[in-house]
Amino acid sequence: MADISLSKAVRANLLSLKGTADMMATTQNRLATGNKVNSALDNPSSWFTAKGLTNRASDLGALIDSMANGIQTLQAADNGLSAMTKTLESMQSTLRQARQDKSFQTASFSLDAADITGIAGQTRELTLSGGAFGTTEVDVALTKASNASIVGDDFTAAAVSTGAIAVANAAWGATRTVATDQTFSINDNGTPRSITLEAGTYTADQAATAFNNDLTATGSTVRARNNSGTLEFYDSDPAKTGLAQTIGITANAATASIGLTVDAATNITDNGTNAGTHAITVNGVAVTLNGDDHKTASQAADAINAALKTAGAAAGLKATAADGKITISGPDNGAAPTVGGGGADAVFGLVGDRTNVAAKAAGDASGVVKTVDELVAEINSKTKADGTTNELYGKVRASNDNGKLRIENQSTQKLEIEGVSSNGKIDGVSTGAGEILGNSVRAGLTSQFNELRDQLDKLSDDASFNGINLLRGDKLTITFNETGTSAIDIQTKEGETVNALNLGVPTELEEEQLDSDVTIDELLTGLKAALDEVRSQASTFGSNLSIVQNRKGFTEAMINTLETGAGNLTLADMNTEAANLLALQTRQQLSQNSLSLASQADQSILQLLQ
């Protein structure tokens, strides 16, 4: 071919056509691939830069699927937690329904002392078991405990004291009215003592009190007293007893107005005597009773109790008075009381006339039978008489049913009662005849609670996605960038399973646990804590889900940015390339026409040779 000679014009046209063909090939390739840079040869800088961008976008794209799976795993866990929340709320409703239900069963038993009283040493009591007591037996004594005692015979008081009598006004009557204030004086062994009786109506006792108030105010030891309707004046100073004294009323208009009778001599000298005394001892504590202050058995008993208190006597040791007789009972330690002293026979009667009563334990058949109201108060009390906790409180409740003892079984289990006969009478000895059924409504709610509780674990086990169950403590790791430097680990707190056990929900609720409202309240408190924990975990997973969704959106945006950047470097402008191709095609046609013209010039020479 090198031997072929072409004209300059032809060669120029051929070169132009070849260049146009090359450019058309390039343009057609760009239009076919959509890229203006298809290899490093086209534009090394743009090629490698775009390659780096597309590689990173590809790597991030691979992470998108992982994030999407992570989102679904979190949503599966959230579905489980939502269902568990509803289940726990249903369990709360079940417990609240149980607490509101008060359909406890009752039975009423008649109480007659004649059915209970027996021989000393025998026991009379109710024995409760089953129900809220379980296998424990709790006894209720039907008779009262009593301390040992000494029941005295008729009380004889010591002699009263006597003093100088100045006025004997036998005509005082039931009352006497004084129209205006009246003042007179008493001759107190030569010292006048002024007395004013204010206007009013007075009994003999009230007049004596009014006179004594004024006499006390003047510093006198002279006193007035009512002696069976007779108003008397005497000297109360024991040191003057037996001594000659002059005590009298100085007559004036006031004494006449009041109606006081003044003895003929005006002043009478009379020797008084001290009150007699009875010296006794009670459990070694000395007590002195005098005729003036302790005229009755009741006054003597009060004095004995005051002395025992002052001496710090044993607990329960006390004196009581009834029908003119004094009884010494106690102490609480069960020991028999003792009395002694020279005045014991007068105060308590002769030894042979006294009655010694032995101590009796609660429930002794010979003791005093408790009333229905006393048994009700004892059963319903929070504490016993000794201050210890009452085992019956909150487990049974008693009431007075028209004279019968009604017992309410506050349990879901059957209550057994010993000491009740088959005809419903309390005798303290019968067995096997008394029973009260349990609360069937609360018992049924126990099964409902347990069924709901089982669902908690099943919901936790079923909340998995793609082999990962966050509620079982599985760890979900989601990587956010291509280098692995940005990631999140999602797991429950301390990797624990979210189930009934870890939430503190009872593994198996027993019927007995719904006996007491207190226990139900404790269960409700536990469920509230479980709900709070589930909601807290749901909140944590929700926060994690938000993070993953945000990162997924961010990653998708980054991939778009990277791909756009790579495209800007390598993608061809299709409009431009199409216009280029059209221009090249036009150029090609023109070049072909030029080449044809050039060839025709050479052909004209050939025609000359023909």
C-alpha cells in the first residue's frame, strides 16, 4: 500500500474521515455506556476518584441491609414488650378484682355458758386451722383468766375520831336557805375566826364545806362536819385530841338569821379522841386504815391500792370492794396473795371466814365464760392483751349475729373450727363439726393470674427476628460505617432475659396468696415495678430504634451523595454527546463528499489518457 500514491486532497480527506470516525466511535461509546470516563485511560484522575467514591457507596450499601434487619429486630422486641405490657396490665386488673371481692363465707354459732362450764382443769376453747392459718392451729379461750385471790368477809371500820362539839344543830333539815350574806365568828380557844355564809341554799354538807373554806383561810384547825344531819364543830388537829379545848359560836344576828343553835353556855369544853386504826399488810406492803378516812370497804380498797402503787407492788396485785367486802387479787405471776397484820381480821374477817380462790388460766372450764362481744373484740383486735401480735387478725373476722358468734373466713381455703358441736353450739370440746368454706371467686382469679403469667414467658420467647431475640438477652450489633469504627450494641440491661422471673412476677401464684388484701397490695406493687421495668426497656429499645433509623437514613443519603459525586466525574452528558454525534455524522458526510470530489479530479486525468 505504501507504493500507492494518493493526491494531497484525497489524503487530506481520508485523514479527516478517519478522525471523524474515531470521534464518532468515542461518542457512540459514551452514548452506549452513559459514561464519559470508562477506564483509567480516559481520565485517570476522574476514574480513580470516582472508583473510590463508588467503592465506598457500595460498602455502605452493604450495611443498609444490616440496619434494616436491625430495625426489624428492634420492632419485633418492641412488639413483644407491648404485648407483655398489656399482659401485666391484665394481671393488675385480675388482682384488683380479687381485692375488691369480699364474698368471704361465714358461719354463726350460739354461745351459752351452760354448754361451756365444766370442772376446773378442763379446757374450753375454739381451735382454728386451715384457711389462712394453714397447718397452724390457733386457740381462742372461751373463759377468762383470773388471778388467785382472797375474798374477805364483812369489812369493819376503825372507830372515828371525836372532837369538842360547840354546836349541835339537829334542825338543819334537808336544805336551809340564806337570803343574804351572813357573817359570824368562832371562838377558837380564845381566837375569833370570822365565817361568812353567802346567800344561797345549802345542805348540811355544803354548809360544812363553806364554813371549812373560811376556817382554813384564817389558819384555824377548827372544822365543821355533818354528823347525820347535825352540824358540828371540832378541832381537827390530832395533837389537840384529848386536851381540854374551848370552841364555840359567838351569837349575833347572823347566827339567828342562819338559824344556828348556840348551846346555853356558848362555849363548851370537851375532850376529843383520835380515830381508831387497822394496821394490815398485803403481800408484805404495810397499810394503815383509820376510822375517819376509811369508813367503807370501798374507801379501804382505794387506800390499799394507793399503798401498793407507792410501794411498786407486783403487777396485777389489787384490792376491790363489793357488798361491804374486800377482795385482794393477783399478782399476774400466778402467785397467791397474802394478807396479815393486827387489823386483818377486822378488814378481811376471820381467817376461817375468808375464801381463797386459786388462779385460773384462760380457757379453764371453771372460769368465767366470755361474752359474744368479748370474743368478737378479742378475735378482731390487732394485738393481744399482753401487747403481742394477734394471730387471728386479718385471717378471720368476728361479729355479733343477734347473740351468736359469727366468724368470717377471710381465706380462699376451707377453715376448720374445733370446739363447735354439730348443732352449731360452742362447747369448747367437740371436734370435726365446724367448717367454713373459702372464697371461691378469689381462688378462681388465681388460675386466671397464672395463665396470664405463663404468657409473659411465651411472649418473650417468641419476640425474635432473623434468629436474634433481644428479650432473651441476645446482643444485636449494628455497624454504621465501612471501617467499622461506628457501631451500636443493643441488649437488655445486663443481658438479662425479660421474663416473669426477672420481672419479679410470682412463678406460681397460690390461692392462699389472695387471702389477705395486704398480700394483694404487695403483689400489685410488684407488678407496678415489673410494668415500670418493661416500659423502661421499651423506652430504651425505642431510643435505639430511633438511632438506627436515623443512621439508616443518613447512610442512604451518603450513598446517594457518593454516587452522585462519582457520576459527576464519569457520567456523560447525553444531550451533549447526541449533539456531538449528529455533528460528526454531518462532518462525515461532508468529508465523504469532499473525498468524492477529490477522486473525480484524479479521474479526469484518466479520461485524457483514453
